[in-house]
Amino acid sequence: MTATKLSAQLAVHSEPAELRAAIRTLRGTGRPVHLVPTMGALHAGHRELVRRARAGAPDAATVVSIFVNPLQFGPGEDLDRYPRPLDTDLDACAEEGVELVFTPGPETMYPAGASTTVHPGPLGAQLEGLVRPGHFAGVLTAVAKLFNIVAPDRAYFGEKDYQQLTLVRRMGRDLDLPVEVCAVPTAREPDGLALSSRNRYLSPTQRRAAAGLVAALRAGAAAGPRGAAAVLAAAAQTLAAQPELHLDYLELRDPELGVVPATGAARLLVAARLGTTRLIDNVPVALGVGE
Ligand code: AMP
């Protein structure tokens, strides 16, 4: 028996069969089910996802999953030190009106002998995938399992992890998954830094330098009317002013993360390391319009 009742609305399950039974009961009342997958350490960005999920349909029941997915961490990454403040997370879920929280353990998601994974295709080996081989196979495998366990009508993902959002959407299309994938804009600190569970690793000096990431993206976006080369030059120039930021990539792509067009909608993406902490961010860019 793993279900815990935290408040009148919120129940927590770590066993898929129990979660499924609870969802069956909800569905029996005709309500749609909206899923917000997370790795926990919930912040205002996650809360925004939950608010969108709740607002997405007036009678929706919102399910949050909290699972630090070992399959998406590479050797030497921060799996062991990844924050797991479960009690605070459950309080946040209760405050946001979440009805069900799914907290499976790794042995539940990947029992001994499990070996089938989802292959993300070529985009999975680019950008984040180039720096983190196997990352997106890990992400998509966990997300596919969550979709199958929860069977949500909609699932909410942040634009903060733009490549992840793009690949999850593509998986939904390519594998005919009956889930509507909904995107939520990035929630930011007052100075523009994208909220992330990893920001807590930053020293005060690194925290100041981290704001240079979004400054670079914004400088790039402002150069959009002058074309792709100007966007990349403006962003690179801003990044160069922050020597603590060690750049993994700065790339301009089309909104599906294919080759960037000469004009029209594009996406500018950046990843950089500050000490042992890796940060990613991205913004939309309108190319070659307005001049
Ligand atoms: P994570 O717990 O980091 O796996 O993130 C869970 C979900 O929250 C993902 O869909 C993320 O893209 C989303 N998310 C994380 N940070 C933010 C943010 N600052 N704004 C909006 N969504 C976010």
C-alpha cells in the first residue's frame, strides 16, 4: 500500500497499478486527465505548468509525476546530487490543486531485465544530444512510459527544454500516441535567468554570470531583422563578456530544430557550463522582418 493522502484533493501513488486505478475512477466521472511530468525540486516554472494544465479544461484532473529518471543522466552527470525535496514538492502540488502525484522509484520504472527504449531519431544526437549522448532516448523512454501509465488527454512541457519539447511532440506524432502535447513559455527570474532546479548549485558569482545567457539570447533576438549571421554575432558578443560561461553551443534553428530559414520564425538555443553546473536556455527569433 503506497497511497498517501496529503489533503482533501491530493493523493500520492508510487505503484503504477494503483495510479491507474485512481485515474480510472476520475475518468469514470467523465473528467479529462492532464499530466505534468517533472523530476521534482519544483519551482515557479513547474507551478506554471500545473496552472496551465488546470486552466486547460475547467474540469481537468491534474496529475504530476515526480521521477528523477536515471536513464537520461550520463556517467559523471548529477544524478546522485540531483535535489529530491519530496515533502516540499508535495506541499507545492497540494497548493496548486494537483489531484494525483505519481512518484515511482527507478526499480518500478525499470525493473530488472527491462531493455526496450525509444530511439529519438537524428535530432536526438544534435544540440543537447551531442553533449549528452543517450539523454533523449532516456527522456523519451520515461515519457512514453508515463503516457502509457497515465493515459492523459494532454501533457504539459516547458519551452525551457525546447529540444525535449520538440522531440516529445515528434514522438507523439511518429508513434500515434493519443496525447496532445502542450507547450508552456519559460518562467524566469526578474533578471531573466530561466528558472531551473539546477540554479541552486550556482555560487553568487556564478549566479550573476548566469544572467549573461539570457542577455545573449535577447541581444541575438533583437538582431533578428538583420538576419541569422547578425543574430549569432550579437549573441556571441554578449557571451564573450562573461568569461565564466563556458559555451557548449549557440545555435539558430527553425522552430522544429531543422535548418534555419533566411526569414521567418527561428529559435536561438544556448548551453553553457558554469563550474560544474550546466545551464540551457532558448528564445524565439523573428528573422529578416521589420527592416
Ligand atoms: P524537470 O523537472 O527539469 O524535468 O522539468 C519538468 C518540466 O518543467 C519540463 O517540461 C520542463 O521544460 C519544465 N520547466 C522547467 N523549468 C521551467 C521554466 N523555467 N519555465 C517553464 N517550464 C519549465
